[in-house]
Amino acid sequence: MANSCLQISGFLIGFLGWLGILVATSTNDWVIMCKYGLNTCKKMDELGAKGPWADCVISTGLYHCYTLTQILELPAYVQTTRALMITGSILGLPAIIMCLMSMPCINLGNEPQSSKNKRTILGGVLILIVGLCGIVSTVWFPIGAHQEQGLMSFGFSLYVGWMGTIFSLLGGSMLTCCSSDSSSSRSYQDNNRFYYSKQGGGNPPTAASTNHAKSAHV
């Protein structure tokens, strides 16, 4: 029962983490950049928001973005962030599907519990990879933006990415650990059953041989 609760909790937390990674990947409000004060940058139209896909200018009553289409001319931190966030978003889908199909309330025919445990572990490992992709991207991007331009503060997308990363790492760890414990305890119980059945199977021939010896003596 405890393993089932941990598995369901890990699935829900990992699912929320994957959604956070998706939101952070699809938005551009990662960092707010300004070389001067906030009011000065707004008046001079130099207050900007930067993300993996576009540079945006924030002014009074206006918010417009310029898409970063020249891939080969982009800095390394932008290209790496794009690759890692897309990888995490793609890997999250099969991970969530595998974990969902391994829930205690879902049975695929006469599938043994060991197969469900292996699928849960694989899904948990994929969610951990999603979290690793997120943590590298959300840490490297603001550092690179600060070195390239003036970094004023973090944006909404970056906070969502951090929360998604934490949830993905936590949910993946819970899924991997609870499935490993359940599979080890299952194998231990199977070994005990085999031992007792072996011992029980040896008693009837002994009794039969004793009766045969008595009948022969008579």
C-alpha cells in the first residue's frame, strides 16, 4: 500500500514537473535585461526580455518580440538551452505514458508485477533525465545572458522551469526508488515460497516409503 501511494505521488509530481518544462520551453520570459534603472530603460525602450526563441522589448503599453531565426549565429548557451529543453519535453511524453500504464489500478492482461516495476523504473529514469535537462538549461541560460548583456532579474518562465526541474527530479526519484523496493521484496517473497514448497514437497515421499517398509515387514 505504501509503495502504491509513493508511485502515484511520484507520477503526479513528475507530471507537474514535465508540464513546467513544457511551459518554460514554449515561452520567452526567461530573463529581464536592462543596463540602467527600470524607469530609464522603459523610457528609452531598452527594457527587454530574453528567451531561447526570441528577444522581446518591453516599453510603455507595448510588448513586441523578435524571433531568433539565425541559428548558426546564436550564442552557445542559447543553442544548448534549445536542444536540452526540446529533449526534455520529448522524453517526458513516453515517460508519463509508461508510468501511467504501470499504475496499480491498471492491468494489461495477465502481465506480471515485475514487468510493471521495470516499466515504472524506466519511466522514472526518463523523468530524471528531463529534470537534468531542465536544471542545466535554467542555470546556464541566465549566466550566459548576464555575461552577454546586462541582467536585471529573472523572468516568469525561468521560475516555472526551476519548479518543473525540481518536481521532475523529485518525482523521478520517487518512482525509481519505490519500484526498486517493491521488486526486491517481490523476489524475496518468491524465493521463500519456492523454499517452503520444496520442503513441503519432500515430506509425502518420506511418509510413503515408511508405509511401504511396514507393509513389507508384515
